[in-house]
Amino acid sequence: MTRECAALLPGVCAALADPRQPGLDDTCLEKLLDWFRSLTWFDPTVELVQDNPSLTELITSVLALPDPSPSIVSFTLQLAGILASSESRFQHLQQEKLLGRLFGREGPRGSAVWEDASVRSAWLKGVHSMVHHQPALPFLCSTGSMDVIFTLQGDPSLFVASAASQLLVHMLTFSLESETSKALSAKDCDWPACAQMIVKHIQESLQSSSASHVEQSLKLLSSLFGSCFGSCYAAWTEVLWLDIAKQIESFLLEETVQAQPVLANLLLNVARSPVLCGTEGSFWALVTSALERLTPVQAGPLAVGLLKLCKCPQDVRIQALTVLLQPMDCILRALFFFGPLGLLDESVSDPVTVESLLSSKTSCAGLLCQTLAHLEKLLSLKHLKVDLPCVSLLRSLMTILQFCNGSLSPPSPLGSTISRNLINCFRVQKSALDVLAALSEKKGEFIFAFLTKTILQFCPICFPLFQVLKKTFQATSKWLVHLQGLPSNSQQQQTEKILEGVFLVLQKRLCSPCWEVRDSSLEFLTAMVKCLRDQNEFRQCLLSSEVLRLTENLLEDPESYVRASAVTASHLSQASIIAKLQEILSTDSEGFPRRAVISIFTKWLREGCTGRLEDTEQFVSRVIQTVEHDLDWEVRLGGLELVEVFCSQAICQLSQCPYAPVSSAVTSSTPQKELLQVFCRAKLFGFLFGSLCDCDKPVGQRACDVLVGLRGHFYPMSTLENPQEVEDSPAGRGIAWLQRTLRQGSLAQNLPTDGGDGVDFQDPESMMLALGAIDLLELHDELNKSSDHVEESPQSLLQDILATVGTIEDNEVDCY
Amino acid sequence: MPEIKVTPLGAGQDVGRSCILVSIAGKNVMLDCGMHMGYNDDRRFPDFSYITQNGRLTDFLDCVIISHFHLDHCGALPYFSEMVGYDGPIYMTHPTKAICPILLEDYRKITVDKKGETNFFTSQMIKDCMKKVVAVHLHQTVQVDEELEIKAYYAGHVLGAAMFQIKVGCESVVYTGDYNMTPDRHLGAAWVDKCRPDLLITESTYATTIRDSKRCRERDFLKKVHETVERGGKVLIPVFALGRAQELCILLETFWERMNLKAPIYFSTGLTEKANHYYKLFITWTNQKIRKTFVQRNMFEFKHIKAFDRAFADNPGPMVVFATPGMLHAGQSLQIFRKWAGNEKNMVIMPGYCVQGTVGHKILSGQRKLEMEGRQILEVKMQVEYMSFSAHADAKGIMQLIRQAEPRNVLLVHGEAKKMEFLRQKIEQEFHVSCFMPANGETTTILTNPCIPVDISLGLLKRETPVPDAKKPKLMHGSLLMKDNSFRLVSPEQALKELGLAEHQLRFTCRVHIQDPRKEHETGLRVYNHLKGILKDYSVQHLPDGSITVESILIQATAHSEDQGTKVLLVSWTYQDEELGSYLTSLLKKGLPQGTP
């Protein structure tokens, strides 16, 4: 703690404990706790409380208040917990007899403020912070706190209930793992008292007739095993699991407990944890039976979780996959009356439940959405240890999509029911398109066979819902990527056919009255151009379509988002639109299109599309003059990026060997001089130094980066160790002024870029001087601090609290 | 019993960030998705992990509704839809959809300025999020799915602010968002029809306050600006790009016109143009006066207000500058503040609330020596004024809205616990309805008593004579058909026909033992004579096979297999003659009287 803060703290504590003071902004108290947390985190010594007696005085005063406000009680509980997080401070607070009065029976637990959920939550958080050393546990057990925590698991407040559950997990883990000397693997009678209490509570709740108690315990166990994930194997977790496994099995068999989702989650967390050692056989049997007994909706998350595991036995994996594929299988079977046309081997599939779920209007979409989301997740996995029947999956997906848009109504009764349930179901449509996109990653021979069908069947159909269209575009562009790798010429025609179809759709969409559709169409076009620009067929199709003309028209779209996307999409035909883009940069009234133009310009420059250095120099100079006074900070930032690219290219072109070290500080070599002249002619320095004083910090930061880079080029490291002396010449005076101005805090200044105060930003000599004289690295450090680093400091926070309580009489609640 | 559940994740007993989960008739809706500007870490967003413990958000939530464009109501939306992964429908009004991205973009800039900011959305995310939004018109009933429908009502508060009615079947909830029951200079008053929702969720910012007219505050504002300008000072008004800025621009513009003032007024951000464009575009959302004068002159076309250039700040003489961001976080407004703070002739007016951790908060709490970057101390000599222009309903307004909507229950959000408690009691006393005020994370459950509409077939109605009066309750019998999500009461015959079912007769049977050593047919005859004697008004028949019928009731006499002296009477009757059947059974159980032939 700094001296300034230590001096302010007593005043703050006194103000907080004063009931006459109006309430503080709740963020102040939270941030104050953050500060104490950071102070105690690495420092277990008792000094903090000893040197700052105002802290314990605050606690004492709050305890003495006859009718304290919930917010100050909450704060005090948390503060005490944080302070008691180390053994020495805990003992200190115990000597002062504060902890018992706060967390024990005579504390807020028994008073009216306990009704307030924030107080209960703070009590739990306080206890949680405290449980980081052994003496805390007996203290809690002896003050009856364990029963309070057990009760709070069922608190009406979600936050309190969840905090109680997390606390129990923390306490059990801490109490067992901190007692390393004892052999804990045998039986729980050896376990520490606190752990025994928790385990006993879990066991009793599991056998309780109250469904909510059972569910609470299952949740607790679930997070307990979930938290073991990744930690080293602890023998006690296995003992615990063996203790409860039978009970869990009985829940599955009896099906009387309505906590199946929690049960599935628990099994998954156990499967993930390192608990299983020697009990594997029986555990996997339990998992298998869960996959069989739970409904498809309940088993889905378990199945997908199992498939992600490395250590899952192959037969369990296959069964999990079966659970996920069953709805897709059912869809395919629903197409036909007879025949082995499903996706799964009939022997493993028991379609009755799934069929009935899909037949019902209310459950059909839910089941399919969930299944599709799981499949998307599986497809995104790099190492999936089971084979996915991609071809059939694709067929099933196509069927779902056709059901959704009403283009397929199969003769079978099940098929027609499902198709009725799915027609116009956008939720399912969206999920199916996501899977379709993900399926494109699974490269295989089958892809091309279905590609034509997929795209051509879907693009021309009119989608009333924008999001579906967007997903179609996403899926299509992912599939189109594979066009590039097509092997034989025989498929060239097919490619052209596909592309023609796509462009036809695109033309229509670019004229849509909804800006969302126009914008996404342009984004789709940009994505296509990016991946297929080198392909001849693509270029030909693009040029022969109306798409480019339409895109150019959209440069004048009323919606700025669309104009910006049109700028990005139209850079393929750069030569013809460069003037247009420059016009947009200087005249468009909104930021997005201007940002798009500057980033396209930078891209061209980077790709070397702007021609010779002289042309580039003029181009950059023009752009700089346009963006220098732009009202949008990102445009100015983009301008600096352009300058950076230009500088590095100019350096490469003009230095014969760009990597050779520069021999002396004030170099007389021609390339260096020429380079400086180029930069000065392009009016680079005025822009860069002016940007250092930009009111938006990121702009200043970037300008400083560029200047530091330039200095590194013109001055070798050794010369920079001694700061450059500014000569007493007309140019030198200007630079000295610049130096002083920047030192005074760049953000407060407006730097004249027109040569005011004798600085000539176009004079190579002056600029060489400036680069050497100004301490850019210090400026860099200053600019890299957060804009609110002063206001967010603890000292500032303490000052704010003091100022608030001191001046505002009635802190009327207000908001925006 | 059906129930409505409400769990605030934000705005439960606080005014931080609104995010309220409502569960109604199996549908889950999120009302608002706000951000807390007082935090730089994840605490600024609601903790969405509480929405569902199992499964995906998109599967769980049926829709998200945003009431208006203030960041404490929509600021977390791009985070929720693009980073947390919600992919379902989002609804807001047209102006909110247009204005929301401007404010989000404005705030994103502040976060970029702050180093160490993590987990914040990008421009592309804002755009992608906005594309997912479905814009709604006022009073338009939007069908989210087959059962869930929503409808927007005018809320006043800011341009495009709306209250939403959420309806599933006959159960409904109205969420007010922020609203204002008194019209102001550019917006009208909130209005909702007498929709008698099961629950009204209302904001309660000024739960215990009776606010003075906004006109007084506006007059005060103009006076202060005018005085400063007159004495040659400069006025800085830090604002967010949209909202309060336009409101104050109208004020100054008309005042300047009226007083023929010459001092320049500048607006510092390039976003103004777009903002003003939207205010012009959504003229129908403004108040009557603006709409009426619109043809002669659009209020949002400002003659006196010009774009600001950084160099103007150093110009001598008076001026008024609107600069972003609003709480003097960083950027242009802070830069101008630093330049002007040292001169006591100048003034800064904070037209809204400032969170801790901003220069705005510091100067409002009276701090006059500020540490700036590079350990420099800035002495604030300029005048500092705070003026609250926030337009919320006060206690009177809230009561007025409840009177207007006639809800069965009320739930208070977006306010301080103490003040809510006061209002809660007042509401319960005055309207005799239950009023709730859950804290964040607490679930309130409200039992509803839904009336289910049933159609009655014309055939069944016509059977009743006289035809029942629609206003009077009447008991009717028929078969209830539940088909295609609707209920119909029809005659049993029609029900059979529609469902393609055959009619089955349900008969009750009973065995009665009587002591009679005679032959069966003689016993039968004795029973017949006995009944004929008693049941004079009924048709009693003796059939050739020896059995007896009384109306639909059939009686047969058989011999007992083991005891010749006992005869068994099999009695069987239909559902329609149940009363007669049981009467006969009890009669026969008494046995046949002596001397019956």
C-alpha cells in the first residue's frame, strides 16, 4: 500500500462506518474489495491489519450499528473474509474477537439484514475467501456455519445457492488436499471433520425424499468432479465415487428422480475427471445404461461430451454416436416405407422414442436443433475417434432442409408428419445450415457429388428470414473453397454451372430492399473473391455476371454498413474505382465506408498494386491529407497503418541492403537522404507528429510506433543512448519547442502541423533532428497506459469515496 | 396451476444494468440485455451462465426484447449474441435498431482507449448482432412463434423507447422498460391500453419522488449557458453521441434563435449527422408539436449548431461545445476539459449520471485538483454543474400507468430497494394487487388463473331454447374436443362423427340374490308383477324369453348353480338410466313381497 493510500484509508473507513453518510455507488465498494484482494493476494503477513487499525475499527463500528444497511454489512463480511485469508491475519482478527461476531451465530446470520440476498451472498464470499488455511475449518465447524452453508444451497436466490455449492466444493477439496500427511484413501473416518460433515450431508441428501435435496447434492457432486478436471489424481475422489456410485445407479434405474439432466452432467464430469482408476468397468457400464435410459434430449449432452474424451472405450463411443445420429437416421427412414435406407444399422437403433419425439410438433424442433448443434460440435473436433457417416449425414441434412422449406413431402406417414412439423421452422433450418457448413471441413470423395445439389437446391429459394440466408451464404462459401482443389477437367463444366447459379442468386440478393441482405451478400462475395480469386472459371463467371456493376452501385447505398462492405467487395476491379474510393474517403458522411476505403488502400499498398515509388508517394500524400482531419479515429488510425506500410516499402526500395546496419548517426549516404526527402515530400512527419497529440489514444500510440520505427532506421541504437543535443539554430529552436510540448503531455495539446513555432515538418534536416531529439520511448510508455489509469488507481478511488461522502447530501439515484 | 416466473439478472433492486428473465407458459423471454458502465471487466455484463445450466441458450430462450437504446439496456447485446453464442431472435423498435449501433460503437471507442480491456466486442460484431435484430412497429402484434406474441407500446423516455406486451395464450406480461408519463420537448407520454396483464413489470427509478417539471430544469440549463456565454466564457457539455445531445441541441437551437445569439455552438463528433438523420427519419416517434411543425421546419435541422474542429478549442471568445464521450472518460471531451478547466469564466455542464472511475464523477463530487496523466495536477477553476435530464416516470406516473393497464400483479425493477419497498406498499394498498420486488438472482413466481377460450358448435347452441344470452353464465353439456391447438364444445354425435369413432354403450350390471325355490320363469314373472305394481309411470315389459325391461333396464332371472332355493337376478342398465338402475337394484335387494303372484 502506498503512503498516500495509507493516509487516506482511515478517513474512508470512518466514512463507510458512519450511518449518516448516504449510500455510495455500489461499484466503489466492489472496487475497494478488489483492491484489498490484490493487496492480500501475495502478502500473507499480518502487517496490513496491524499497520492499518482503521480496518478492524471499521468492522467493529459496523458490528455496533443498531440498524446497518445491507450494503455496508455485505462489504464488511467480504472485507473480513479477504483479510482473514492468511493464517496470521486470521489469528489477529480472532484475537480481536471479530470473526465470530461476523460469521458466527451472533452475527448477521441471526439479524434482520440476513433477509437480504446480498448479505447472504457476501457471507458466503467472506467464508470462501477465508478458507485458505487450516485453522479456518475448525472455526467454521464450531460456529455452526456448515449447517448454514448446507441450507443456503437451497436459497431462493440463484446467486446465493450457486455460491454455497461452490463453497462446499472448495471446502471439501481444501480440507482433504491440505491434509497430505494422512492416508485418505481408505475410509472416511480418517477424513478431517469438515470433510466428513460435507460427505455425510451429501449422502443424506441423496437418500432424502425431497427431490430438491437430491438435485442439490447431484449438482454439488457434479461441480466437485468437474473441478477435479485437470488437477492431479486424488485418491479421495475415488473413495467418494465408490461411496455414491450405487445410489447414482439406483436413480437411473428407478427413474423416480426428476434430475436426469443433472445426472447426465454428473456422469460426464466423472468421466472427465481422473477419478476412474480400477473402477472403470463398472463405471462405463453405468454410462452405457444412462445412454440407454435417458431420453434422447437428456442423453445428447452426455453423448457429445463422451465423444470428446480420449479415454472413453470404443463401444461406449459408438453408443454415444448412435444416440446423436438416431434423429438423423429417423429422418432418412421417414422418407421411405421400406428398405435399409437409414443412417444406422438397424440392430443398434431403437427408433420408437425418437420417432415419437419427432412426430410431436412441440418436441420435434427442439430435438433436431439440439442434435444438429451437437453434430456441429463433433464436426469441428480435430480428433474424433469414431467415423461419421458423412454421406448419409449430408443426405439427412438435405432432407431436413427440404422439409423446412416445404419442397419435400414424403409418402410415409412418419415422413409427412415430420415434414408438417418442420415446414418454415427457421430454428432447425439455421442449425442444419450450420452443420452443412461444418461438414464441408470433412474433405472426402463424396463432397463433390453432393456439392452441386446442395448449393443449387438452396440458393435460389426465397428465404423470408434474413438469418437463414446468412447461414446459407456461410455454408455455401465454405463449400466453395473446395472448388479450387477439384481434380479433373471433366468437372470444370460443373464448376461453371455452380458458379453461374451462385452469381444469379447473388445478383438478386444485392438488390434486396433489406440492408441486412445486401450487406451479407457483399460479405459473401468478398469471402468468395478471397478464396477463389486465382481460379479462372471464377474470374470469368464474375466478370460476365452483373455482380460487379451492382457492387459498384452499392458504393452509394443509403446504409453506411452496406457502403463499407461494397468498398471491401469491390477491390477486385481496383483500377476503375480508385477515384471513386478516394471520393468516398473525402466525402462520405459516415465512418464505416471511410474506414473500409483506407484499409483497402493499405491492402493495395501492401500487395504492391500502386506502381512505382513516385506514384505511391503522391498517392500516400493525397491520402494523408484527406485522413489527417477525419473525424473518425479509426480512419486516422488506418492512415497511420498506410504510412507504416509505405515507410517500410520505401526503406526496402531505397536501401540497397535493407538488413545492413547503418554505419553512422548523421549519415551522409544518398539513400538515407533520399528516403528522408521522400517522407518529407509525402508530408508524412506533419501527420505523424500531429497524431502524437490526437485526442484518441490509439492514434497517438500508433503514430509513436511508426516514429520509433523510423528512428531505429535513421539512428543506430548506440547513438540513442545519449539524447541528441538540439542545436541552437532556427530549426533547432522549433524542435526544442516540439520536444517541450510533447513532454508536457501529448494528450493536452493541439500540435500545429503547419510549421507554427518554427517547426518545418517538410524539412528533412529538421525532421532528422526531431527523430533524434525527442524521447519517443518515454512518450511510447506514456501513451501505452490506459486512458483511465489515473482515475482507476486505488488512490483515486479512495479520494472519490471521501469526496462523495463529504459533499453530496442526498445522493439521489440517477441513471442515464 | 400455471405460473409466470421472473428472475432479474440485473435491475433487481438496482439501477445498474437491466436484464430480466421471464418464463411464461413454457416460453422463456429475456427482457433487455444491458451493460454496467462502472466496470471494466466481466462484471459489466449480466452473468448469463445462470440462464440455463444445461443445454444451449438458443434452445432455451425463445426471444430477446430490447426496450430502448441506452447502454444499460442494450450494451451487452453484441456480447450475448456474438460471444456468448445466443443465436435466436432479437426484437426492438425501428429507431432503437437504427440508433443502438451508434451508441455501441461510441462506447467501444472508450474501451479501446482503456488498455487491459478484455472480452469486448468489435465493430463487426456490432454489425452482425444488429443484422439479427427484427425491428417492430408500435402496436404491431409480432408472432415470435405459434404461441408467443409480442406488441410494442410507446414509452416516451427516449426516441424509440417502447414497453412490450408478451402474450402466450391468455397469459400476458407487460414490461415497461424505462418510461415517462409526461410529454417533454421532443417526446410524448407513455401509453398502454387496458390490457389487464397477469403481471406488469415496471421500472421504479423515481419510486418515491414527485419530479418537478422538466421545463424548470430546461430553463435553468438555458439560463446557465446564457450567463456564461454573455460573460465571454466557454461552455462544455460532455454527451454520448445520441440521446441527451439531440434533446439539448433542440433547446439551444430554439433559444439561440429567440434571443438572436451569435456565439457559436459546436458538436464535436462526426456521428451527429447520422444521429440527426435518425431523429428526422423517426419524426413519427416524437411528440405532437414537433410532428405538427415538421412541415414548416424540422426541429432537427440545426441552423446554429456546426461541426467542431480540434483547433476551435483554442479560439478566443465564447462558445458552446457538445463533446463525446459523456462522462469525461477520455477522448475529445476530456481534451477540451483540460484546456478550459483553468478559467473560472468557463463552465462544464454534466447532463447525466457519471460512474466512478471517470473525471466526470470526480468533478461532480466536488474535487477541484485533479491528477492527470504524467503526474500533472489540473486545477479546476471552471464552474461545474450537474443537471439531470433523465426522463423517468415518477411515483405519480407509475401509479398512473398501473391504473391504465389494470394488471393482476406488479413487479418492480430498476430502482433502489428502499424506495421500491415504499412504492410496493403504496401499490398494494391502492390497487389491492400483489407487488413484488425480487433482487438480482431471485425468482418471483406468480400463479395465474388462465381462462381458456372454448368455441361452442352452433348445433349445440341451437339445441338450447331460448338461445343463451352471451352475458349471462349458462351451464351447457357436450363433448370437449381438443384438436389443432383449440378447444370446442360440440354435441356427442358431432364429436363421434368428427373423430370417426363408433358409439359404444356403457352398461352397469349387478347381481341380486333372492330366496325363491320356484323355476326361473316363475321367478321372472313374480319380479315382473312386483315391478309393474310399483312403477306405474314406467314402461315395464315382460319379454317372450322371460326377461323383464324397465325402460332401458334389463332384468333376467337365473338359477343359482349351487343353491336351488336361491335365484340370481341379473340387472343391467345404461349410463343414462343410472338413477333408475340403482333404485331398482335397491328395490330388488329387499326381496319379493310375500304373496306376489
